[in-house]
Amino acid sequence: MIRVATLAATAVLISCVIALAYSPKYSFSDHPSQDGRCVGDDGVGDLDRSERACLEQVGELAQRIGSALQLKFRNGLMRIYSNEDTKCHSGEAEGCVKYQLTGYFPKHDLLLIEVDYWEGGDWLLVRADTGDASKVVSPPHYSPSKLWLVSVASSVGPSGPPNGIDIVPAAPDPSLKEWHYRVPDGDQWLYEFAGWDGDDRVKLFVTSTEAPTKPRPASVERRDGTWHLTEPK
């Protein structure tokens, strides 16, 4: 059995995600992103997105060839993401990986690739014109004006997504810088996306692993062109 067959089927990962008992199925939070979900995809969570629907929508940009996901960028270059099926079947944790096309943002020509490991996983936002890619912790949410995309995820143990926050400009613009934050080992805070407040402030819910209480508010705000995390007090 391939344990990495899909994050959606990995009970260990799902059981470890923060607030899962109160979250929609196959989701990291109460607010799974619907942005970038492909036409014809009837899922609602972070982990139940349909590659088949995405392949049909993007046409020649991507195709599934056996265990490989082949991308053909608009600049003529190609890239192949190959599943390590042999390692996954043999039960080897190291090197076991699977790639799936699970989202497309047509306004900005961005592809979303889910990357599943033996334990845990992450996502890639790939620009269809150049192939430039940014690693994020979950399917991202657009800001109100679709200027930014934010990903937030937290988990307990090695089976979940990376604990962190990523903010990526939707369109390539040298004046708009990506921002990536990974929660340090031993840190008590678990972050969850709560919504946008305009295009320059991301609202968060935060819980503590040391003294579980009701979620506290926190935020990431853009000031003077730079994003800043405000932790709960």
C-alpha cells in the first residue's frame, strides 16, 4: 500500500492537523481555500482537489504521463515532476514523493502542485509563463483585490504540513516581495488563516500547544513594503 498515495487519504496526517475535529473534511482549518480550484472539481477541502479536473482545464500546459506530471511552459521550456513510486511501494520513507496538479489560477496563470511525502507534504505555486516556483504550506487564499496569495498551516508531529505562513504576489512584480515564515522548533504557537483585512493585512487565529485555550487573534501586516508577523501576547 502506498502510504503517500494522497494526503487526502492519509489518516495520520489528517488526525494531526490543528482543529481538525471542527474543520471541514480533508482540511487544515475552518477556512479551506476555494481559490484556484479547477473547473469541475467538486471538492471543498485542502486535500481533496482533483487533478483530472485541472488537467482538463489547463490543456497543453500540463499532462499526466504515467507516474510523471509534465509541464510545458509558455516560454517553450518543459519540466517533469516524477513520482518515486518504487520507493513508496517498498516502504522507504526517504525519497518517497508524489506530485499532483491540484489548482489553477487563470487570472495570473499560476499552477498549484501538491507534493506528498511519506509523512506530510507541501505545495508549489508555479508560474505557467516561466516555470518559476514558490513553495507554500497549503492551497492559498487570494487577497480581496487578488494582489497577493497567502497560505497558512499548522500541525502537530511529522505527518502534517509545514508549520508556517507564506505570502506570494499573484503577479510577478519586482516591487512586491514574497514573505515566508516557518514556526521555529519548540515554538508553542499554531497558526490558522482567519481572513484578509484589505490587501495588506492577514488575520490569524492562534492556539498554544503549551496551554490550550480559545484561539487568540494575531496578524501579518505589510508596512513600508515588508510583511511583519504580530504574535499573540
